Amino acid sequence: MATSGWSALPADVDAAVTTDAPRRVLDTRVGLSSSVGRLQPGRVLRLHVDDVSQRVGTAVMLNLTSDQAEAPGFVSAWPCDEDPTDTSILNVFPGRAIPNAVALAYGSAGLCFSSTTPVHLIADLTSVTTSGDFMATAPARRFDSRDGRRFSAGEERRFRIGGRGDIPAGAAAAAFNVTVVDPAADGFVLVEPCDGDSAASTMNFRRGEIVPHFTFSALADGDVCVTSLVDTDLVIDVFGWMGADSEIELISPNRALDTRTGFGGTRGALRDGEVAAVQVAGRAGTKRGATNAVLNIVGVDAAALGFVNAWPCDEPEPNSSVLNLWPGAVRANQIVVALSDSGEVCLSAMLVDASRVHVVVDVVGYTGGVGDPVPPEEPPSVDPPPPTNPPPTDPPVNPPSSSRFETLPAGSALPSGAECAARVRPAAEVRPENAAQNQTRGVIPAGGTEWLDFQDNWASFDRVDGDFVGTTDEILQWAACKWGIDEDVVRAQIVTESWWKMSANGDGGDSFGLGQVRVPYHGNRPGAGDNGAFQNDNAIRSSAYNVDYTYAVWRGCFEQQYNWLGDTRGDLWGCAGSWFSGQFRDPAGLEYIGVVQGHVNDRTWETPSFING
């Protein structure tokens, strides 16, 4: 059993599950492992995770999240060395960031994704199996009640899984994607072996929603049973199976935490940033010393937008999420996660407006341990959530993606500074030392903005004015909006340049402020009058002017206005690197790009060391 790191395993190592803290491996919003931009209908996104062992029986488990969908639709996923599938793994909606787990066979061709609507995809790698303990199969539909009769409230149905399609008759467990379609009321669905007696839930939903949920379940004589609390349509797809000799022990869902009742040691909804430690090993039907767990995590009645994260308590909190939230949501997702040496998993909730959310955790399976499984405790009962009226079928008001600033393609019409000022979202100040510069607007140089040239190219610079005041993050949002660049790329690049400090002064005293605008290149140019970007000390005295100029240079590269750089049009990262090196994708620029991407992946600007530093 290996539980540290994602490096490829030696050929003589046999491990059921390799786990670590979840790691982001795909983000189309910033170009991580892909080009920047939404996955478009009719296109296929190929994902390679280079440090995953490519052996017979290798499968990867991902937490896949959709964001900023242009219309309702769904995402499909399959191993690229197999035929494409139109089986859905994730149903998507505008204005909602929706997660779901997926387990897929992994070979040299990587993983493929397609979508019926333009959508951003984010994937976090949660675990890898390398010894055939989980055998991923081509996704296959096993049931769709829309072709016949809906589930009735309280009804249990039995489905034969073993011996059908690619699932052998002797399979002990299987992996399913279960999708609820248009439930008549708020409720939940339970998926379990037909001899089980779980009092937990597998997936939760609100009336009228379409909710996908990936789950593992043991089989009883090849069968699985599905029960719905309310009238609903259900779609069931099968993604793989496990044999009786698998080291992954799947059980009927057993509750390990419920903050509504205090069961599991934490009572009361989690506050924004609060961490709850949950003992898993030796509880909830697992063995003492268990090393990994398959957990179902539910967020209940979130009061605001946000997400939940999960990781082994003896490791740093990762830059990932297992569950996205929006107001009033009751949402579940499944994760395979390593446990700490003491058998704990840690959970945190990140929510806007210092809000709270209740969290429920059920154990679905585990690996490792000694002795017999510890019988589960009987948790206190909780009344089901009251029905909502009207059904929340429309996107929530002010969804998280509706005002987020993204990279606009080359040739796009850019919004004005005034338009962007109206769209900036309030953000707290993490750099009080910037107060004076943040409240100082820029001044257009005498003679006009044509003097703001960059190596005799000033086509983009007629918009530079620094006409905005706010907190440091609000100023970065404004610049991201005005110049059409992803706001998180801006945040990460300014972390790299100045740690968000206007007092930063680098390059032997030549570079100033948030974006480290450098005098030899952006001032004192022949014919530029009094000091170009530094006339009136603009790039020193005004935070907004400093980043306004910085991203005017970036947009000039992105629009291929600097002919000496070559073919730069539409290259977000190449142009970010050019700001540092003055060249296009040279070794120094590529190294710089890697640093900025690291800050994007880690969301450094949200970490305590950054905020306090």
C-alpha cells in the first residue's frame, strides 16, 4: 500500500490504491493541461497526467467540476484508447459550479472529455489504482426510468449488475453514476447492496433539479438496490467493478459525521475557513488502522456560495475542492482520500460573507487496517429538509461565475474602465500598506496616451488611465476586466512580481509597484516626453495605473502588436512570460510561467502566509 506521492510506481510494487491530498490536474479557466477557454461542443479535450503509472489495470479517480456553462447540458468522459461515449458523467447548468467524481481506466492515450455545451472543466486527481483492484470499464447505461416508469416515493428497485455487459458475474462491487432527473420534492436516493440496511443517503437533491452522483457500492449476489425518498426519474450508468479479492472493502454507507447533531465530534455548521477533523479508521464500519477511505460528503443548507475540501489531517490543505455549494443547496459528492496516520480526514468550508454550512460524511469503503471492522454507531435521526417552493430549477441569483473576469479572445471588444468599475466585486484589503496608492487615480500624461509607447508600439495604450480606486484585489479585478485577462492569472502574476505590495522595488531599483513596471523599458524612451509610464510618477503613486499599464502591455502581446516577438496572438501564458523576460517563450519566460501557474494552482493569495505577509 502506497500513500505518499503520485510518482509512477515501480513494476514490482503492487498497491490497491495510491492516494495523496487531492491535486489539480486540469483547469481550462487558466490553461492548466489545456488551452485557455471553455470546452466546445464537437471538440474533445485530452488529458495526460504524466506521473501516473501506465500499467494494465491502472485507473484514476478524479473529482471533475464544471464551471461557467453557457447552457444546460452534460459532460462525457472515457479512456482515449477506447471508443467515445455519449454517456453523461456530469450535468451542467449556467451559474453553478457542479462537481462529480469519476473513475476511468488510464493508458498511454490519456483521458478524453466532451461536452454538449460550452463549459469550463476543472479536475482534481484523488487516487490511482495500479494492481487491478478496480477494473474500469467503458461507461454503459444500465437503466433509465424515462423510458418507462418513474421511481415512486419510498420504492426500492433491484438491479442485476454482475454478469451484464463488461461486468463479470463474480463481481463483488461496482462503480455507478446515478442521475436524479426532475424529482417531485426535496429528498435523497440510497444506493447499497441488496442485503444492506443503511440509514444513510447516497445523494441529496432539491425539487426539480438534475443531479449526477458517482458512487461505489458493494453487490449482493451481483445485485444492487436503489431507493428513492420521493417520486423521481433515475438514470444509472456503470463505470467499473471490483473482485472479491480487491483490497478496497466497500460497505453499506455508515455515518461518520453530522454537524447538525454533533455526531462525529463537531456540532454546529462549519464557519468559513473552519476545519473539522473526522476520525474514520476504527469507526463507521471500518477497521482500525485503515489507510484510505471512500467517503460520501454532503453539504446541507449552505447560506452562501462556496466549497468544501477534504484531505488527510497530517498533510497541508490542498488547492482543490470536493463539493461546490450555492445558497440553499443540499449537495453530495464522493471522494477516495488518504487518512492521516491516526486515521483522520480533515474538512474545511470556504464560503463568502463569513457564512456557514452543515456537513455530513458517510463512509462507503476503505482499504487497509487490522482485525474486524468496528460496528457503526447509531447516529441521531434528522428530519428531512422541508420542501422548497417554487422549485429551484433556475440558476441562483448572482451565481459565482456570472461576474468572474475571464480571458477574452484576441480581437475581442474590450469593456471600458467605467464598465469594469461597475462590475468589480467587493473584496477585503489584505495589503493595508497600499492604502495611499490604492486611493490615487492615475493621470493621463501631457501630450496624450500615445506617449505611453512600448518599443514604439502604442496601439493598446490609448486606454491606459489608471482611473480607479479600491482595495488591492478590487484594483486587480478592474485591470483583469479592462484588459480581458483571467482574474486569477492577474492575481497570481502580481503575487510573483510584488507579493501585492506597491512598495516593491526590484531590478536594482529599476522596477516599481504591483506589476514591477520597469523604467528602462517603460519610461525614458526617445521621443516619449517626460518619462512615459512614469510621467507624474504614475506607475509609482497609483496602484490602478501600475496594473493598467502592465496589462496594456500584455494585451498588446496577446493581439500580436509587437512584431519582433513573433506569433504571439492568443497565447495567454506566452505573453505573461514576455512581461518578465522581454522575449517570447524563451527559457527564462517559461520558468517564470511555471512560477505563476504554481500560484494559480495553489491560490497563493488566499493562503495565511500571503495574507499575513
